[in-house]
Amino acid sequence: MNPGDRVRVERGDSVYEGVLMPSTTAEEVVVKLDGGYNVGIDREGSDVTVFESDVYEVGGAGGEEATSEVAFDEDLPTIALISTGGTIASTVDYRTGAVTAQFTAEDVLRAVPDLAGRANYRGRVVANILSENMTPDVWRELAEAVYEEIEAGADGVVVMHGTDTMQYTASALAFVLDTPVPIVFTGSQRSADRPSSDNVMNAVCSVEAAKADCAEVLVCMHATESDDRCALHRGTRVRKNHTSRRDAFETVGNEPLGHVDYGTEAVTFDREYAPRGGVELAIAPDLETEVELLKFTPGMDEALLDCCAGKAGLVIEGTGLGHVHTDLIPEIESMIDDGTVVVMTSGCLAGRVCDRVYDTGRDLIAAGVVEGEDMLPGTAKVKLMWALANAEAVEETMRTPIAGELTERSVPWT
Amino acid sequence: MNPGDRVRVERGDSVYEGVLMPSTTAEEVVVKLDGGYNVGIDREGSDVTVFESDVYEVGGAGGEEATSEVAFDEDLPTIALISTGGTIASTVDYRTGAVTAQFTAEDVLRAVPDLAGRANYRGRVVANILSENMTPDVWRELAEAVYEEIEAGADGVVVMHGTDTMQYTASALAFVLDTPVPIVFTGSQRSADRPSSDNVMNAVCSVEAAKADCAEVLVCMHATESDDRCALHRGTRVRKNHTSRRDAFETVGNEPLGHVDYGTEAVTFDREYAPRGGVELAIAPDLETEVELLKFTPGMDEALLDCCAGKAGLVIEGTGLGHVHTDLIPEIESMIDDGTVVVMTSGCLAGRVCDRVYDTGRDLIAAGVVEGEDMLPGTAKVKLMWALANAEAVEETMRTPIAGELTERSVPWT
């Protein structure tokens, strides 16, 4: 049996039918169910029947170029579609079986016919994982793939990604890459087999956004519960704010950067953005992975801090303006003295940290804590990973806007 | 020198003037500045001058009854005002010097004259701390104080509390107490010396809410950036969602329970609530403090989980529908096998956890993780502390609404 085969797996009382997927471990069989979800099944004790061999056309693997029979239209821009997995990727994958390293324009158009006539497409698979399994290593691979696609002439990039950690991956690319073209993340909150699926509209709007003028890392997802328009969020300022709604993604503390109207296909921007071609393509892919994020809540055991001692960096999600229980400050100071960079953010999520108003904050600053300004805690973690590996003055870099992740104080705080 | 004295403290280049406060440690002098903030100053190296002795009237300490000269009006309800500290308490404290265990109706009315004629007041100080320093021990003391006041005949209770951790303390009281009268938390985002201070309106609206019909634990704070009305949030569903705005508090995933109009003083409820007198007063103040909350972010070190092994409980703030990296599941399973109750919530904050859709979630359920339904992560932590100390079936209790903290699924998930 081979990836792409249609199989039935029986194990105990359970029966799974679908397309066999490549598996990263020898211990399990991975099957993409017809609903679009992947299931991993213990190989031990499983009975696998191949009842239709290789029914799906599979794109070329590894470095091998997948060949397309869709004619190249020189009047259209070229968009690179990069798949990392998640519900939206299953739209493409389970219909086309394109689970290997590349897929063709035919695969894309067969999966989402509405994409036809909008661009020339180059397809590429960087990973095929649910986004809770994303790691800084995959962020790097993805950044390098995006870099290569732009270098090869892509006029824009669409990254298909699971929604769970999309905001972290988008932030990582925003710090790692200087991009002269749009890099648009999109995903799906409802799989293709559900009537309410958001995958087609999100894919179409993302391609339109990737053709637009804004050369930033964006997240493009439903703006409302209707199929009327997608919002374009800056990758470093966005959060998934609902577990299941299609309009789960929101720009924190501001309006979205822009929108794509699904009816007219118009892309509009309501705020200032970095225009296409404004910077040269560049990549700084190193990330320091010894960075943690701790959320302070009342009654927190100091042992959690101790556990982060010796790390390169720690982001604290504190309370209010950026506080923790006073009793924790000596341990924080000791970590900083030993070389850990500690950045304070707020569990309020919106608003600016200011540790100069109350005693606790002043004590934290005296201990050497870096104020995270108005950065989201998760974005601050990603930025700290990047700054520790790339910046000479890490603390100053953390307080300076690099990719729209923070706004500078309009009035210096004295 | 004694608490209540007006002092000047000089230390190095710094000079602090204000009212001397009681200090919990011998190492520092605590001064309430005229702006309302407390500063703790190292006693060592400090030069303290008392330049006006005991200018403020100080209420009776300890169990001694503070006597009031404001006539009791039998046509008005009696409201217990309980102070725990924070910016709003500084309104009362720094003007009245009422830093000991009780304060009088005169103290209250001198601090906020607008409260006159609305109720008979009983004042009580449970703590005088910034709310980042709140602990489960203080929650218990506060719950017992509230219990005593209601038992003694209070028709409603207003708790003045720092805003940083108000949502946790309000949740704790919601689980610990069965209350036949309203318990209204309020605070202040801007201190009394600032023109934009929200303290008077919040205090007035809280007293009106404490006289109303809704016998729940509520948070009463500015509903908008204007001085037009306060929102009444259910304590278990509220979050401080902005570091500094006056309307920082929001009910997550729903509208507030009600509002207090500042102009007309009308209290209105827009959703179903527990009415006054519906339950008998009762208290279950035990809390299991060996409970942690961990926020999962990509790249999280498994060592943070190991650090929670052996605890009674762990709440995970996962991604999306309630996920963590698959590699962490064996450690979670091992903790559960060793007796830790692990509850999954979502960093999305709004929406319901559902670990039955994707592989990762199913594996988490198989490992014994309890789905936290649509509970806020912080509320889930407080509830787990309470459930572990009071409930026989902890897992079932976590999935059952106790104090409005979760809504049951309208359709059973199959």
C-alpha cells in the first residue's frame, strides 16, 4: 500500500475509510477521512485493506518539479500557494491527494475551481500538520520556502495553515522575512464537507489579497459570520478570539488593516501599510528556541519561574499594566542577573504595559524587566526568539517596532 | 510615628510625602501619596519626618466597632462596603485615613459625598493590597467577611478591589458563597486625583446595583469611555480586556448581564439572573491551592508540565478547540494517572472547548483530560481550586454550571 491509496483500516471496534497519507512514524497509519480530517491509527492491531489503488493523482515528491497542464497566462500575476496543513489544506489534499512536496495548478483548480482565472499558481507543501504541532523549526522551513518562491518571481504568497497557531507562524514570518510582496495566511474554521465551510471564500479572498499592494504578512479570514467579506489582519496583531466561529480572528486593539469584498473582489485598506516593492527580499531565519511564555494568575507557584531559569528568554503575561505578585520579583531579578531576558506583557491583551505607575511595576523595572509596550504576549514570545538570535541590542529591539507588532508611545512616559 | 501620621520620607534622591500606612514587614515604610498610590520604601537608609501627627480620623481597629454619627435611616437598605485595596480603595483611604479594620459611614460619605442618601453603610477593611498580590487566603478572608455582613443583615455588599485580579476574586466568591443578596465588585482604572477618575461613578453605580434584585456576584465598571453608565458583568464571565481604559472590563462571549444608568440611577437587566432571596446564605470556603494554570504556546518546554506533576490540579489554556502539541500528551496522561485533575480551556477565550473533532483532542480525552466547556481559563483555575476542596465528583462538577461560569451544550455532542 502507498500514500494516495484508498484504504479501510479496522482496529478494534473502529473502522476508518479514506486516503492513505504519508506517516512520519512507523507506529501509525494516517488516513485522511472523507470529511477532510486526518486520523492517526496505531499500526499494531490494525487491519488495513487497500480497496482502490492510487485513485488520486499525486504531485511530484521532494525536489522533483510537478508539471502543470494549465496554460501560463502572462497577463496574470503568479501566486505561490504553500500548504502547511490544517483544515483548509485538507480541502486541497483530500480531493487531490496532493500530499507530497509539490502540487500543480490543476490540483489547486480541481480543489477550488473559483480560483481559476485569478492568477498563475505554483503549489508547494512544506508540512502537513495540525497547527498545534507547529514548531519554530517548521516556521524556519516555511520562511525559507516563502523566500524561495518570492525569489523565483512569485508576485504574492498564500500560506494555508491551521487556525490554532496561525498568529504565531504569521508573526514568525513577519520578523524573519523582509518581503516586497504580500504574504497572506489563510485557514478554515469549518471543513470542506460542511455546508458552512469557509474554505472557498477564504482561499479566493487570500489570492486577491496576495495580488494587492500591501507587502506585509497578513491573515485573511472571514470578517463576519456571513460570506460577505474577509478581513486582512496584520500578522503580528491578530488573535484567534473564538474557538469555532468563522469570524474568530480579530485585530487586537484596532480595526483590521483592510478587507476583501467577496462579491466585488475589491481589496481595500483602511490604515497605513507597507506598499509592494518597498523593501528588498531578505531573510534572517535564526530563532532562539530557549524562550518560554508564562501566564501569571493568582496563586501561581514560583516553581514555574524556577523552571525557566537558565533559559535565554521569558515572556510574562502579567496582570493589568504588567504586574505579578510581589513575592515573585526576587526570583525574576535573579533570573535576569543570570542572563535571561524577561519581557513583560499583559493578560488584558489590549492596551500598553506600563510598569512605572505602581510599586510592583517599578520594582519589576528595577529588577531589569523589559516592558513589552503594547505587544500581544504570543507575538512577544516569537519576537524574543527572533531578537535573541539576530539583534545586538535585544532589549532595545524588543521595544522598537519591527513588523507592526507594537506602536510607539505618542508621548514619552516620564 | 504611627499609621495616620502625615510624613515625609527621604531616601537617596527621592522624597515622598503622604500618610503613613501600616506595613506588613519591618523592612519598609509604606506611604500613601497624595495621588492615592502607596509606595513601599526601604526603611534602611530612609529618613522619616513626622510633620503632622494623626491628621486623619482612623476607624476602630481589629474587632472594635467603629461608631458612626450618621443617623440610621430605616427607609434605606443597608449596604456593606468592604475594602480590599487597589486604586478605588485609595479614594476612601487617603482622604479618611481609614486604613484599619473598620471605617464609618462618615468616612465613606466624606470620601464620596455622592453616596449620601442612597443607603445606610457599614464599612470594613479586609486587606489593603494591590490586587496582583491577592491570594486564595485573602479570597477566603473576604468571603468570610462578606458572609458575616450578609448574616448581620446587609441588603447588599460592595467590594472595592484592585482591577488587576478582580475577575479571579469575584469568581472565587461566586463559587464559595451561596448569596441571597447582590455582591458587587468595583474598582477604579484612574485614581481620584485625575480629572478622568472613574471612582465616584463606579462607587455610586455599585451601591445602586447592590440594592437591586440580582443576587449574584457582579463586577460593576464603566460600560463605555463616557460617564454614562456602568455595565454589570457576571463575576465568572468577566475579563479585564484593556490595560488602562475605563471600560476595560467585558463579559466574554456575551453581552453584560445588565447596566446601571448614571443619570437616572436605573438598574436594568438584559439577561436571566438569580433573583434576590432565591437561595439561603451559605459558605464553602475551602480551596485547594495546589492548582496551576499553564498557557500553551508553540515551542513550550515540556519541563513546565513536569513542574506541575504532583499538583492536585492543572488548567491548560490550549489552542483553538483545546489543543496542545501532540508530543506533550504522554506527559499529561502520566500526570493524570498519578492523580492530577487536568482541565482543558482555550486561549481563544470565547467559544467552547471541544476535543472530539480532531486527533489531538481525542488523544487528550483518551488521556483523561476534562473538557472545560466554555469556561474562561482563569475562572476554570479558581473553580478547580474550589471543586477539589468541596466536590465529590470533581470532573463532573467542572463540567456543570455552578455560578454562571459555563453554559451547557444546547445539543449533546455525539
